[in-house]
Amino acid sequence: RAALDRATVLLSMTKGGKRIDNVWGSGGGQQSVKHLVKEIDMLLKEYLLSGDILEAERCLQELEVPHFHHELVYEAVVMVLESTGEKTFKMILDLLKSLWTSSVITMDQMKRGYERVYHEIPDINLDVPRSYSLLERFVEECFQAGIISKPLRDLCPSR
């Protein structure tokens, strides 16, 4: 009954009121989506500077938002597409493999992240002309590393 009452209050709030970014309960779910996106972006940038996979994994788990791990996958793949060197490519591949192997990122969250990239690739390609070929290469490497499934690899758009 308490949950229904709370849901009724949240759903009846005006647009100027509190948004429903925090309906997931206490902990990480109480943080706004904007804040979580910013935290994930900083986590990835810090990882690219330090190379510390365990620290990145710890920071991701401290956010306490397993339902939002697809954002890390999405942002990580976009970083690969926007990067100019092989270093980012390899480091993000290693990070995703580690997070996949340790089950921090689930198959569903991995799939959702990749599907978001696939959906956004036409827009990304406007800013990064070589993004289709780089995405195909990265997706193939992820498949070879066992990070993604064959059906997900086969969904990868190409020119």
C-alpha cells in the first residue's frame, strides 16, 4: 500500500516538481540520471588516464545502479569511436572484458548498451566519418573476446 501511495504522489507531481529519476529506491537509484551519466563519463576518463581496471570496477559498483550499466557500455563504445588512437580501443576492450567476466555488467545491460550505439551510429557518423568501420572492427574484437554474442555482433550496422 505504501509503495502505491508513493507511486501515486510521484506520478501526480507537476513538471516543475521533483522528477521520477529517483523511484528506484535508496542508494544509487536516488541519484538523477544526469548525475549518473556525468559520474560514468568521469569514471571512464579516469580509467583511460590510470589504466586501473579494478578501480573502475569498484567505482561502477559504488554507484549502485546495475539497471544503468548500459550507459557505461554505450559511453565506452562511443569513446572508442571518437578516439584517434589504438590505446583507447584496447583499454576499453580490456575494461568491458573485465566487467563482463566478473559479471558486473550483465548480458542484458551489455546488449542494451550496444543496441543504443547501433541506433545512434548514423548521428555519430556525422561527427566521426570513420565510425562505421571502427564500430565493425570493435564489435568483431568484442565478439572474439567473448564479450558479446553472435546475434548481437550480427546486428552491427554497416555502410
